[in-house]
Amino acid sequence: MEHTGCVNICSLTSTLPVIPYRKLTDLHYLSKGGFGTVFRAQHSDWRTTVAVKCLKLDSPVDVCLNAFLVT
């Protein structure tokens, strides 16, 4: 796939794993911005720190994903 700087929601959801909420522990608020809120958590199976990004429902999804993933 050619990198164009844009992320398509359909291709993203087919490549990223779905992580059940019960797999996340030690959830801590980090920051809130124009597109949503970011938390830090521990993934119980992976034994690593992960970022949990909660997008606002009223934000355009493709624009939000580009802001989060293409930096």
C-alpha cells in the first residue's frame, strides 16, 4: 500500500487488533484535545504500556485518524 498521508477507516479497522477493555489495567488520563481524550494503560497480555485514544463522536473520523496516526 502506498503511503499517501491519509488513513481510511475501513483499512484501519481491518489491520488493527480489537483490544477488549478488560485487558487494560491502570488506566490514567493523559490529555484532552480537539479530537478526543488520551489515556495511558497497561495491557495485561502484552505486559506493556499502551495509549488509549477515545475519539469524539462528533469529529470527522478520517480527519481524526489522520491526526492520531500520521505524524
